[in-house]
Amino acid sequence: MRVDQKYAVWLADDVARAFLGIDTEQPQSRWVVLGQCIGEEASVGFWLRIDHIEQWIAMSDTRNITVSPPECLIRWADVITIQALEKFEDLKVVAGFKTEASITPKRASRRRT
């Protein structure tokens, strides 16, 4: 991980709930931690200055959570995946799959004159 890079770090549901002290009896959620890398601990994890944590309850239902102090060690074992971001607003999640045709840039059509 690159120091000073912004990341979206997706965590397992049970890990996020344990970290935040949230009741485990509630339905499962998706969890993403948005923050900036400030260092690494070899073979253990990385330090993240957390901007906020998003709990995705459903595709249109999210909750933002802040932590204090914001500097936290995220263990590699708890990470599902990581996305590098230029800014936190770049994080977009789309449900389902897209066909190649829908993501391939369209060529400009030529008109005959």
C-alpha cells in the first residue's frame, strides 16, 4: 500500500461489527472503510487515517460512521478487498453485471455526404 494514497477498504461484516461494537443480531451489511494510508506493519496490516466508515444495509440505504481517534490498524486478515481512490467520492458500487458492449466506448459514426 502506498502511504498518503486514499483507499476504500472492504471489511467482513463480523469484523466491522466487533470493531464498532455493533449488535451482531442485526442483518448482515457490507462495510467499507474510507481513509488514507499512513503506514504498514509487516505481515500484520496497515495504518489508515479513517475519514468515515459506510455501512451498506441495502443498495440505497447507507449509514456513515466516524471513529475517534481516526488512526486505526486494519489487519490484512480482516480485508475482503481494497480499492485505490483519488477522492472518496469516486467510490461507486453497481449491482449486477455489465455486458462488454455497455462498457466499451462507442465509436463516432461517419456520415456520408
